[in-house]
Amino acid sequence: MTDQIIAELESAANIIMAPPNVVTNEQRHTAESIFLDFRKTKSPYNICREILEKSGNPYVMFEAAEVMKNAIIREWGFLLDSDKVSLRQYLFEYVITHETPPYVRERILQVIAIMVKRSSIDDNGRERGNLLREVENLIVNSEPQKKILGCNIIIHLMQEYATTVKSTDVGLSWEVHFKAKKQFQATDLKRIFQFTIYLLTEVGKSDMPFADNMVELVGHLLKILEMVLTWGYVSPLLPKKLIGIYEAVYEADVAPALKLPESWAEYVFNPDLLPLMFQIYWKVRDNDQLSHPALACLVQLASLSGRVMLEDEPRMRYLHSYLKAFFNLVSNVTIKSRESVGIANIVKKLIIFFSQDILKLTKHIKDTLLDEFTRLTCHFCEGAALEEAQEEDRNFSDAFDGMLEAWTSILQEFGPATVDNNLSDCAKRVFEKYVQCRLAPPDGCRRPQPDVEKGEETDDSDKELYKDQLQAIGLFGRAIAGSSVPLLFNLLESRTSTLFNSFQEIRNRTLSIGEASGLDTLYEDIHWILLIAGQVLCFDREGNETMMIPSEIIRYSIDCCSRGQCTVEASLQALQLAENNSIMPADFEKCDHIIRLFFDVMKLCYVEDYVISSGMKQFLSPELGSTIMWFLNRFCVNYLTPIESYYTEMSPTILGCLGVDTEGAQLVIRYVLKKIQSNVYYFQSETQLLQETIDCFCHIVSNKHKSIHIVNTTSLRQLVVLCESLEPGTMPQNGFRGMYRGFSLCGACLSAEPERMRSYFVGIMGSLQTRFEAVCTIQGGLASKAEDQRTLVVIVDLLEAFIGLAKGALMPTATLLFEFLAPILNEMHAFMSAFNNYHVIVQLILELFGQVAKYMLCYLSPMDSKRLYESALATVQTYAKCNMNRFTTESFAEDTSFQDLVLVLELLTFIISKDCFDLCVTSNDEEITVTASDVSLFGLSFILPLMSMDLLKYPSLCMQYYRLLVLVNDIYPEKICGLPQDLLQNLLKSIEFGLTEFGSDIVQICLDFLLGMASYVYRHKLVNTPLYAGLRPFLKILIDLTLTHQINSDLMSTASASIYALICCYQEDYRALVESLLQMQSDPMTRERLAAAFNNLVLNVEMNCERVPKLRFRDNFDKFIANVHGFLLIK
Amino acid sequence: MGDIDDSHFETGDSGASATYPMQCSALRKNGFVMLKGRPCKIVEMSTSKTGKHGHAKVHLVGIDIFSGKKYEDICPSTHNMDVPHVKREDYQLTDISDDGYLSLMSDNGDLREDLKVPEGELGTQLRADYDAGKDILCTVLKSCGEEVVIAVKTNTALDK
């Protein structure tokens, strides 16, 4: 009988494995169905044993192991203990005595591991202890192949226990997994650790090179050790989600720290442990396969922490021992690219976990430590420079970044560097090495970069790419400002004058190729010097925080001043001379060093001006131009008109040159605005440079302490005039938008003087209004001009400017700006109608409304809000009218409607936010009853017919749409309830669609939506409403989705809440549903178990839609799913 | 289509050139440009540069507004590109002649009968809607001397 089954399975396996041309599809299907039936076999243990004994077909053997695995999971509760033990012993014997293909063996090992884990839940790990003893015997006493088999058993066992949250072994709830893991890690994990260390000690005694089977064994041992050291040690204090994150770590680079309880003390404080591990690493570091896990173990040991480390004495001893071995290693070998990241990780972990202890070390050890770290950092820095030039692996670069991260803590915690000579010496070495690696020879060692076409759209500019690196280098520079700042200005001055001389030489003749590449080298040097200088002088801006001058820089400037080295007069004079491009000032050496760096940048700008005026603009570097603007931006935001009261001490030179109401501050403002003007005029075609220029402008004027000194200057006026006088259609996208945003931001500083603010905005808006009116009063109506390109570009420019103004609106200016914009917005539906065939304009109009709603609506009075709603709805309605029932052959039509609809949905979302976030200060006397959500839903009703399911497949449109739904749902469920029937149908249809068609974020939103709606229906007893009927099918839909694994396990708890709320609403339906599910089960035992599971699901859960029963239901549901997925085979 | 004599239907743009120049960097996505001598709608626009310190170049991908073919071009951002005058006008459909010409009425009541029923799906849709007695608006796209019905829209009571 069994022989017959085996023969049948073997022939089916041969058919499945046969090449496609030998067997027919039909044969293949039949063969597959034989295996599908085989998988459903109940109590298949005997037949599987027979197969393993008798069949030589690996495919059949693999299937047998797989079938056994599933059966054990499914039937564990019904198996006799004696059967379990004999089966486990049989399998163990089997793998030891039989040669099988690796994948069959692995699967059998997994079955053993699952069985051991399952029984350990009942017997407290007794069985596991027996197994481990057998395995240890095997490893110690057998031939090499058996040793490796033993290691594999341990590895499988550990894997089975390692994860609780995403465990493959279904049928146990998370709590049970968790308990099993805790028990394992408290007992046998230590035993495994100790045993492995014992074996590695033997390895340490043997000589290199290892024989092949020795390499394999050591590899396995190291893997086990790595698993023990990167084990996600569970703490009952952590929430399930966090434990899941810990357990999802597979790479030791990002593994959580080795956090151990006291009970580990005797193992990890063994004095031989660290020397042994370093010795092993030293032995295997040339072997690719072994060095990685060995180094990972060292990294983990550097992060030892937790309760085991509470006592000072053993902790210090451990640290000592670690450092001694570490220094011994790194001072005797040259660190290779491959191992650099691991070494840097060790340093990083030591600093994170032992920085306070390191401070307590003797000066000698501390100095050695700093010295070794410095040497490593410089070594990695050089390696990184080489990697960049060759575009190879980024090992050294990553290692260098890791070292910098460690240094960041060192400089902060060991400092200040000024009092520790050794520390400042180290900082200087690293800083200078970095500068050197960034500069071209002869001063530096930068190699020519591979010349590749660079896209600009991605954020791959150096300041973004090397942001973290540069920030850290800035920290070094500030720690040793006394040497870094002079180094930087000397380099900058020498490069600038070389650049100027080159241009004077090549004026009026053509450039040779050598000269052109020489210019590029200079540009690259200056670019890096500026990037470094910008980071030394200023912190990076995070969000809208107030920018401060770093205290080290202030201190440095004060010191220079008090030593008489620098004076205010000389510094101010330098600025004045630079503005007029005059010769070097006489007293230049007495110029404050910070001001001097700024002076140098002014000089650099002068070279740019010179080159432009000599007609050689094409030779300038837009990249360097951007970097200059980036530097000016930072410098001005931090140093211009500093607020003295923010600082505990302030440099008299900085204050005297750049303080409020100083001549110097006015000069700098004038200068920077002139530079902005020049860039806007000459470099419109360089989008990146233009953007950097606009950013500089907007950042400076968005600070009202600065903009108050800018708002009424002639320079600003000139900038406005420039924007007004540019030929229409020459400014690239976002150009006017950015500039007008700046003008708008600048006006906010006049909040205390309404009249001056009004006249300022009249000055900005006047010309725009005139041009707008001119367009509106075109003879023959707007439509007649639709083909007139000049009109089109004028309209585009105007819309860009209006969008910019809206984006720059702030609380003090919003109402005034709206007064200007309202009549314009009011005309937009006519524009929409006249230009509906010109997508650029259609989209700009939609965007304008969106931005007004986003930046202004929250400040507007109810009356003004209503005006905005009216114009917006009229425009959206016109849009819908123009596009309804439209059929076109244009291949880009779908793409365009997608873009349009995203804009409309954004607009509606911004409008609805008014209901959650309203900052309007005026009283609510006005009789306005329209709420923003009414407007949004009304708007949605216009465009819903345009949103096809195909369009929803665009991810951003999809997200925007569902976000809007959930927002309405959160604030006003009753609005959804009151929707017209067809609109409601469409909405619910899209929710149903959202549950299955898109990503899990959309599923989450849909579940939230259902929860909200069902709870609302239940609480308000809305039986016999369209909503009640509409929601009804979702109970079955959700239960089917969860039973068939179609809802991601992360979303299970959200799903359970929605299901609970739906059950509350439709209790009759639920009972019927359960009944029909039970009827579908043909197997009486399965039916019984399912019935019991359903019973437990609602046991003691009141169906009243309250919080407590909902939580109880959630817990029940978790168990229910774990249980049911274990035995219910629904396909 | 294509053999239609434009001269009968000249409007205000007589004598004007079919294109006008615009700096490459000022072009926009969804706007128009001439690529390889064909009027195109820009569907993708990105910038790049030659070497780190080089000047910007604009990479344009456009779709021929008549044929739907895709064209690409790359051009220094300071250069001028030709931008076609593109006119899109809506007409009321009043009749379809036996030989397949459309009778179209513009907003101001002028009639024209020089455009054929478009080919393919759009033409089928148009005829079906017309036969069903629907009120039909045709969007006529005109550029560089070519003219064709590019979209139809059935009016509902809501519309004008």
C-alpha cells in the first residue's frame, strides 16, 4: 500500500521535474494535484517515515518533510506525548545516519526544531535539554561532517526561537511564542554560548591555514556565536511592535546593543573571552567567509550593556581588556577596505556605550585611544577619497562616516578641545586631512572625478550627499577655530586670486582644453572650501528654529579682538572696500577672521561680476555659483543683525560690523540683494543656481528681525522692479513663484504698522494688478486670446506670482493679501473656461487655489473664507464641466487628468483642514453657516464622476483621495451619512476597492473609515438608512479577507476593531455568516474546532461598540486568527 | 486629413509664423514645443549638465499632438526652442454630411464644413453620439497648418 503511494509520488515528482518539452500540461497538472492531495493527508507520520526510508527521490523526500511539518503544527494538540518523542528521536537519528540533499536535511531539521519548541512550552525545555546534550556529544565526538550537522541543528533551533512577532510557526499566539523565547534565552542560550566558546578555544590553539572542513566548522561556530550576540533579547517591558523591529534585524551593522541580564556575568566576564575573540579574528581576517561573522561578534561585544554591567569594577575591567586587545590589533595591521566598516562600528559602539568610562581611564590610555582613533579616521578618509575617484565600493567612506559619528560624541563629551592639547591636536589632524582630501594637488590629494552626466533633479549635490560628513567636519573646525578659520581663508584667498588671474589672462582669446580643466579644478577646490567654511561657521538649519552663531566662533572672535589682533574699524573697512571692489585694505591683517571669510566670498562674487562683464559668462561654474549662494544664505541667516540678548557673550567685532543699525549690516544687505538681482538676471537658465538664489532670498526675509531692515530699502525695490521688467515667458517654472513668495514673506515684519504694510503690498501688487486687469479686459473676451502666445505667457507669469504671494502669506499678512487676491480668484472660473484646453494654465489655476487654501485659509475670517469657497467651487465646477463626458484621442490625456485631479483633491483637503485648524482671530458675529467640509464634499461630488478606477491606480492620486475621505470621516461622519445615494455608493465602492487593490497604507485608511462609519451607525441607531445598507456587505468582506490571509498581519488589530464595530451593527448577519462558514467545513473535527474558535472570539465581549469590549475583542481576535490559520485551509 | 486649404479659413494670425522662440529653460511640462519639426506637448522635462561645473542642459520628451508619437531632444538651457502656436477651439456639431464631413458651428455662429469625421475610436464615438441625438462639442486642434478634431464632448443639461 505505502509502496504504491511512494511509487505514485515518485512518478509524479519526475513529471514535475521534467523539462517542459517532455510532458504535457495535463500530465503536469495531474502530477501537481497528486502532491496537493498528499499535503492534505491526516496523521501522515508513518507514511512520511516510509518515504524517508525507502524513496531515493529528493523531491518526494522534501515534500514528505514539508507535509510532516504542517501536520505537526495542525495536529500538535492531538498527538500522544510518546508519539512526539519517538518521532523526534527518529528524525534526529535519521539525519545523523542518512546522507540527504541539503534542502531535505534543512527541512527535517526545521521539523525537529519546531517539535522541540512546541514541546518546550509544556515541559519547560526538558526535551530540548536532552536534544542539546545529544548534539553536544555529536559535535565533540564525531567526524567533521557530523560536527557541522550538530551546528546546523543548533542554528535551526535558535532560528525557531528567535522571532516571536513574525514567526513562521502559526498556531501559537504571540504571547506563547514570547514565553517560549524567554524561557529559551534564560536557559539554553547561555549553554550554547558557553559550548561555542569552548569549541572556539580549541580553534584558537590550531594553526593557520585551516583545512577546508575546519573552515566550515569555524564558520558555523562563528555564525552561532553571532546569533547569540545579536539575539533580540526580549524584555516584557517593550511593546510588541518594538520587539518586532528588534527581531527584524538581520545585519549585525544595525543590530541592537548586546544588552544582558546579571546572570550572564560569569560568561561575558571570563578574562579569556575578549583575547580569544580578537585572536580568532586576527587568524581569520584574511578569509572572506569567516572574517565577517568574527568581526560582527567583536562589534557586538563592544556594545555590551544592560544589568550585567551595573557594577563599575567588572565593567572597567571589561573595557580595559577590550581596548588592550583592540589597540593591539589596529596598531599591528593595516585595516583593509573590507573590515573598515566593522572597525568603525567598534569605535562607534565603544563611544556610545562606554564614553563615561573612557573618561575615567588614565591619561596614557586615553591619549592612546585618541591617537589610534585619529589614525584610523585619517586612514579611512584617504581610502574614502580614493573610492570616490574610482566609484568603487563605499566601504572606507562608510567607515569614515562612522568614525565621524563617534568623533561627534568625543568632541562634545571630552571637550572643550581648547583645554586638552592632545584632543585639539587630534581634531586638527582630522580636519586638515579632510581638507587635504578635498583639494587638488599640490596642496591636496583629490583625484580627478570620473566625468559623468549629472542629473540635477535628484538630491545629489555635494551639500546633500555629504551633509552628515560636512556637519561633523564643521564640528571639528569649530573645536579648533584658531587654526581652521585661518586655514580656510588662506586657501580661499589663494584660490580666488588664481581664478581672477586666469580670467584676466584668457580674456579676449579662446580657452585651451588644459585651461578649461584647470578652471574646473579651481572651481572644485573653492566649492569644497566654501562648503567646509559654511559648516564651520554655521549650524545646519532644522525647520524654523532660530539660528544662532556657534559659541566657539564667538569665543574665537572675542579672543582675536581682545588680543588686539583684530579691530572693528579694520573689519568694517574691509567690507566697504570689498563692496566697491577696491584694492586690498591697508589694515587687512586686522580684519576679524570671520568677517574676513565673508570678505573673501565678496571678492569671489566680484570675480564672477568681472567675468560676466567681460562677456565670459559661459566659463563660470553654476555649481560654484550655487555654493556661493548657499554660503551667503547661511552666513546672513546666522550672522546678519544678531540679537544680542540671545547670547551669553558676543564678539564686539561681529556686533560692530553686522549688528542692528550698523553701516556694515546695511552694506551686507545691499550687497547680497544685488547679488540676488544679478543671478536672477543673468542665470535664469540655470535652474539649480536660480533655486539656490531664491532660497537665499526667502530665508533671509523670512526672519522679521532681518526683513525689517530690508523691507524699505532701495535694493529690495530694485529687485521688485527687475521681476516686473523681465520679458514675459523668460522665467523658468518656480522662478517668479519663489521671488514673490519672498516679497510676501518680507511684508510680515510690518505687522505693527498696518499703513506701511498696506503701502508695501500696494507696491508689490500694483503692477501685477494692472497687468491682470489688462488681460481681463481684452477685447472680444478672454477666449479670443486663447491662441495668443504673448497673452498666455503673461497669464502664466501672473499666476506664478500670485501662487508665490499666497505661499508667503503669514498670520499678519493673510487678510491683507486676500483682499488683493480675492477679486482675482473671483475671475478664475472665467479663465478656467477660456483656457480649459491649455493644461499649463488649468493646473496653475488649481494650484493657486490650493496654495491659498493651504497658506491663507486658516487665518481668514468666516466672510473671507466664504468668498474663497465660492470662487474655488465655481472654478472646480467649471473644470468638471469642461472635462465631463469628454472623449479624446490624445495619448497623454490620462496623465494630464491625473495631475489635474491630484491638484483638485489637494485643494479640497486643504479646505477641509480649516475645520480642524482655524487661527482666525475675528469674532464669530458674522452669520456664516457654511463649513469647510460641506464645501469639500460638494467639490468632491463634482469631480468624483471624473475619477475612474484607472486613475486611482496612480499612487499619489490614490493616497490623496483616500486621505480626503478619512479626513471627512474623522471630523464629520454625519456629512457622509447625508450624502446623496449615488455619491455614497461611489464612495463605498472605492473603499471596497481600496481594501484589496492598493498598498497597506490605503487598507489602513479604509479600515479606519469603516470603523468610523460603523461606530457612527451603531451609536446613532441608523437602521434603515442608505448608509446602513451600504456598509452591510463589509462585514463579510472583512472576515473573508482576514481568514484568507489577505490582510497584512500588521493591520490585524485595526481590522479587528473594524470587524468588531461591524458586528455590533449587524449581529444577525454575523450569526448567519458564522453558520454558513461552519456549514462549509466537510471535516467534522475542523468544524468543531472552528465553532469553538468562533465561540471564544465573542466570549464575554459585549456588543456595544465601547472601548473596553473592543480591546477584549482585539485580543480574542489575535488568538482566533493564530488558531484558525493553524488548521483552516482556505484557498 | 491634411489636404485642406487653409487660406479660406485664415483668422487673425495670417502672415504670422507658425512658431515663436522661447528660451529652453522657460519651457514647462504640459506646454508645447517643436521637436524634430513636429508640434509636441511636453510630457517630461529634466535638467542635467556636462560635468560638475558645466552648464545646464534640458532634456525634453514630447508627444506629437497629432500623431501621438514620442520625440526627445536635449538642448542647452540658454538656447531658444521653437514653440508652436497651438489653437484649440470648441465647435458645436450640427451635421455630418454623407461624404463624412462635419458641419461645425463656432461660438459666434460661424459655420465650417471642411473637417472630416476623425478616424478610429473617436470617429465611431462621435457618430454614435450623433446618431443618439446627443448634443456634441468637438474640440478642434490646429497647429503648424494641420487641423484635426481631437476630442468630443457630449453636452448635458448642466453645460452652457
